[in-house]
Amino acid sequence: MSKALGITLAVVGVLVVVVLMVFGSYVSAKNQMVAKDQNVKAAWSEVDVQLERRADLIPNLVETVKGFTKEESTVFGDIANARAGMLNAQGPAAKIAANGQLDGALGRLLLLTENYPQLRSSDQFMRLQDELSGTENRISVARKRYNDALQDYNTFILQFPNSIWAGMAGYAKNDAYFTASPAAQAVPKVNF
């Protein structure tokens, strides 16, 4: 009887150790998922701040260009619509899509400078264009950090056994990456 009791206690002891190891693995993975998810949210917040900074610069840039170009109302309407779309977008995926539309509209606005040489010589326009350029650089850095944080999060939750724990804890792959907008992917046409 004591031999059977010893075997039973050994089996129970092994089961307790296995359960504790599995539980410890779950708790560790969940804590890391929480940290990585928060890192993605913080990186997105920085992107959002920079996108709003750019959106705040756009009306000043548009007004400056309007002073030189009275007949380009289509471009101004496109910018106003794209800016409103970005400011009203909710969540990363919607803001990423709206940002692509704004990129295209801004590109058309900046192309106007080729048709209006006096605009290029305006101090106010040049200052606003420099501010916009600096903001675009900050957006680029923030996008990279966001995409890196998102990749780290996705890699972690897709690895075994984290994929099991992610499903149990309610974490899923997030595909809201920033990619080049269709306007940026187009090959520019150069005429000589």
C-alpha cells in the first residue's frame, strides 16, 4: 500500500509541476503580449500626433497657395476633403487609408509650384513647405517605429506556444501596417 501511495504522490507531484509550468508559460506570454500591445498603441499614438500636426499645417499652406493661384479650386477641394477624411477617421486602419488620400492631394498641391514661379519665391510658402517637410520626416520615423512595434507584436503572438496563449487571452494578429500610398508607388513621368 505504501508503494502505491508513493507512486500516486509522485504522479500527482509531476502533474502539479506540469500544471504550474503551463500556467507560468501562459502568465509570462500574456504579460509580454500586454507589453507588446501597449508598445504598438504608443507607437500609433506618435504617428497620430504627427499626422494631426501635418493636418494643422495644411490650411496655412493652402491659403498661401490660394493667394497665388485663383483657378486651382479642384486641388483645394481635394485637399479639404482628404484632410476632413483623415481628421474624421477612427482607428489605425481608417487613418492609414485616409492618410494615403491626403498624400496624393498634397502632392498635387505641391506640383502647382511648377506652374507658379512667384509662389516658389514667397517666403511664407517656403517656410510652410519647410515645416511640412520636417513634419513629413517625423511622420516617416513614427511610421517606421509603429510598423516595427506591430511586427514585433505579430511575430510574438504567432510563435508557438504563444499562438495558443494569444487565442486564449483574446489577442489576434494586427495587419494595420503603414505601406506606401498609391501616389507614392506611382513612377513619376519625366519629360526632357
